[in-house]
Amino acid sequence: MTCATDFAQDDATPLTESSMAPHGLADATSTGELVSIPSPASRVGNPDVSIVLATYNERENICDVIRGIFEHVSGDVEVIVVDDDSPDETWKLVEQMDDERVKLIRRVSTRGLASAFNRGVIESRGNIVGWMDADTTMPVELLAKMIEQLSRHDIAVGSRYAEGGSDSRHWVRTFASRLINSFAGVVLGYGIRDYDSGFIVLRRSVFDKVSIIPTGYGAYFMEFLFTCRRKGLSVVEVGYGFTDRTKGYSKSAPSAIKFLWTGAGYVTRILIARLRHID
Ligand SMILES: Nc1nc2c(ncn2[C@@H]2O[C@H](COP(=O)(O)OP(=O)(O)OP(=O)(O)O)[C@@H](O)[C@H]2O)c(=O)[nH]1
Ligand SMILES: [Mg+2]
């Protein structure tokens, strides 16, 4: 079974270091991490754009998202997938795409959203770097418009709450998200409407000034934007219509308790971000 056919689970053989090299080098690190990297001969120079996707059990979505990125972003583009050894073998579908523009990092002993994006960013080589969810809720079509904004700004954020944006999820989730964003506005400063967007492209030079603090779930994003603004970087929001995922399951809100726990994590991180930056 590959991305080209259907998404039924196959009885695949477990990945081994040697089976991990469809188009290049395979590397097993001391942490047991497996990295599939296009062979140097197949890539000359750096890509223009790197888009990082963090995945955990996204086998029904991952291929559409990757294909969509290549379809809608022009120039030399690389996609970096950081998968935390998904039990549904998302990583295997990526591997089977056998596309030299796609780099797969399968972390077998680490789990976490912020650290996954950070890892992808470290591996990226594009002058423009971006990251987004791999659940089709964030439209790949918006990437070109966001990238366009980088001629005038350092950072472009896909925004549900800026002009032209909308959020069509269940009202409880939209309400919670708006509440957290309002709180973030009060504590971290107004001017950003979608602090926890998680959908971003930026100039590589941003990383000369700001790093992702790679702990926790999606709340890292608010602290990242907050620090970027404090360092004088310009952030623009590009509105888009956010739709709920249609395939797979939510990792932040699979149950009411997890939803509340995630929300509490956001509130705590907003306060920590503010305290960390008292000077
Ligand atoms: N590598 C990695 N990716 C993760 C992890 N948790 C979630 N993800 C991915 O991060 C993205 C966001 O997760 P979602 O499940 O969509 O969470 P959410 O966006 O808060 O919730 P919904 O969109 O409502 O489902 C998706 O692409 C997930 O597959 C993780 O622990 N490790
Ligand atoms: Mg999502």
C-alpha cells in the first residue's frame, strides 16, 4: 500500500536501518532516531522553501498535504516530515513516496509537537522556512500568499481571526481559542489576533534572533511570536478559513479532559512567556 492507492493498514515489515534508504542515506542516531535524507548527489544547492510537517497518526492526510505543498508553492521546495513513530505508520507512507524533495525524520524515542517542529527547522535548508499541521485544516493554497508577504515582512502567519479569516469548528473550540487569544493579547501584547495559529512562514534570518523553545504542545507558538515582536521583527497575519479535520483524530482535544488540560497548558505558557521576558 502506498499513498498512490488507498489508506488501508497493510502488514508492513518493521522499518530497519537498511530499509530506510529509498533514495539516499539512512542514519540511526544514538537515540534510535531514523532519518531518511536524499542523497547528496540528487540535490544540488539549497531549496528556496522548506516546509516542516509534524505528524502523529496522520496516514489519511499526510500524502495530500505533501502533494498540495508541491502543487501550490513555486520554486525549489523541500518538505520535512517529523513523525514520532506513529503507530499507524504515517512515516511509512512518507517513505514510500520516494520523493527526493521529501525528508523524513522518524523519532522513535521522543514525542512532542514543539520539539518536532524545532527538529524540522534545524534540518531545514531553505531561505524561507515554514511549518503547519498535517491534518488538512490549514490550506496549502495559502502558502503562496503568505510567502509573498515576506518581501515586506519577516514573518507571515496564517490567521483564523484576522481580516478574511474564519473558524468553522464546533463553537466550544472556537470560543476556547478566542478566549486564549484574548488572554494572550492582554498578557503578551495586542497586534496579533491568532497567537496560537501554528501556521507560519518566515525568513531564515529570523532564527538569527529567535529560537523555538521546544517544549510542550502548541503553546510554544505564542511565545515564539511574542519573542519575535520583542526583537523588532515584523509579523503580518494572512486570513484564511479554518475548517475542522475530516480525517484522523485530534491530539489536542480527543476528549474533554485532554481539551481542558491543553487549554490549561496554553494559559500557563502565556504567563511563563511573559515572566521569562521581564527585563
Ligand atoms: N511529531 C509529532 N506530531 C504531532 C504530535 N502531536 C500532534 N502532532 C501533529 O501536529 C499537528 C497538530 O495536531 P492535531 O491533532 O491536529 O491537533 P490540533 O490541531 O490541536 O487539533 P485538531 O486540528 O482539532 O485535530 C498534526 O499534524 C499532528 O499529527 C506529536 O506528539 N509529535
Ligand atoms: Mg490540527
